[in-house]
Amino acid sequence: MYKVVKKRVLNPSVVELHIEAPLVARKAKPGQFIILRVDEDGERIPLTIAGADAEQGLVKIIYQIAGSSTRKLAEKEEGDFLQDFVGPLGVATHLDGLKNVCIIGGGVGCAIAMPIAEALHEMGANVTSIIGFRSKDLLICEEEFTAASNRLIVMTDDGSYGRHGNVTEPLKEMLAAGENFDMIITIGPLIMMKFVVEAARPYGTPVTVSMNPIMIDGTGMCGGCRLTLNVDGKRVTKFACVDGPDFNGYEVDFDEAMLRGRMYSTFERHAYEESCNLYNKEVN
């Protein structure tokens, strides 16, 4: 059992938890993830590690309430316990040798991008961060990005905070002005990452994307997280849980990934609505 030591609600749909998991905290690196179960009957939920404190034995996760399982997770309070908390899984983000990096996060993906920006900042790299949200009330991690970035640009779709527009706009301006990044690291919705890749393509700037498809076992055995890459003219299958979650953005078949990601959307929404109805009945 794994204790919830700290809980913080970041916005109406995003929650931050600090979980007591010393063995995981000791090994965790930016870009890796864990798989948890809320209770013994719960489904496995893969969540990227948003931070780890090896001394205190705590692992930070930040997640969006999107289905019945994440809703159950959001009901946990400080002092409660989780059934399982396994990790760290996946390959850590490659940061060695990077001196000038652009980090681009969208929505809750900013929670995944944040520890990467922090690690690069500690290594002495020049960090430009662009974070985007639909509106001001969904903003998260601004304080952390401010501390970890040499330059921070906040974008909102509706213009309610920061600059009005999407994250590709300042990226295009920087690249057109001649800025040379060693790497662009982008994490967020698939459609956002796809357009970041397309914005960088004319300049040939390397782009790393973080993929978060459906996962079950986290070992590559189930095949649920498979992705198709286009490598040297050949279509290659990789598994996000063991080969990723980071991949070369120019190689990812985003259209296929988005199609696969929508396969269970109706089922997930139905399960979420059922859990909401059950919760409301219990409260009343």
C-alpha cells in the first residue's frame, strides 16, 4: 500500500498527489512513468512522474480527471492509500549534451514537461519554455516553469492570460528569426505535438515527442501501446511503455496514433458518467 502524503487541486480537472514510494523515488528520472491501481479492483493507470524526492521517498504525479479511475483517484485524500504504485517505467528523456532547448507543453502535458525543464536548468542549459492552455483557469505549473526557464511564454487559446494563440506561434517566430535549438521537446495533446513537429520541419530542428497511448501492463506484452514509426522509408512498430515514451517526432505516425486514441473514448465517457452518477447518489 502506498500512502498519499500531500494533495493539491491545481484546477477544476487537474490534481497533484505526492505518494510515499521510496524505491520508486530513488530511481525515477524525468520522462519516466508509473502504473498505479487505486484499489484491488481498479484498472491500471499509467501516469508520468512529475517529480521525485529521493530523500523523503516521495513521487509527485499530476493528472487530469478524465475517466472513472482518475475520478476515484481524485477522491483520495491525504493519509489515504493506493493499492499499487509500480515504477519507474519507460526510458528517461535523453538530456546529455543539450545546451539550448525549447520545451513546449500543452495542458496537463506541462506537468510532464516541467521536470525535464528543471533537470535541464540544473545542468546549466538555456531553457526556453512555451506552455499553452485553453484558458487562464486551466493554467498549471507557471511558477515552476518560471524558476526553471531562461525564457517563459504562456499561451491561451482564448487570450485570457499571456499571449493569445497556440504554442506553435512563438516557436515559428523564434525559428524564423534564426534561433537554433539543440532540441525541441514537446509534450501534450497529439494534435499539438503533430503541429509542433510540422512547425520545426522546414528548419530541420530535432523534435522529441512524449507519447502516452493506451497502456495495460507496462512491459510491452499486451501491445496496447504500440505505435507506428516511419524509419528510413520503412514502417516500424514500437511500444511506448518500453521503447518510449519519448520518440523522434519526425518518425511518429500521428494520424494513426490519434485514431487509436479515440477507439475507447465512448466507453471511457460512459464509465465516467456512471461513476459520477454513483458518486452523486452516495452523497445525496
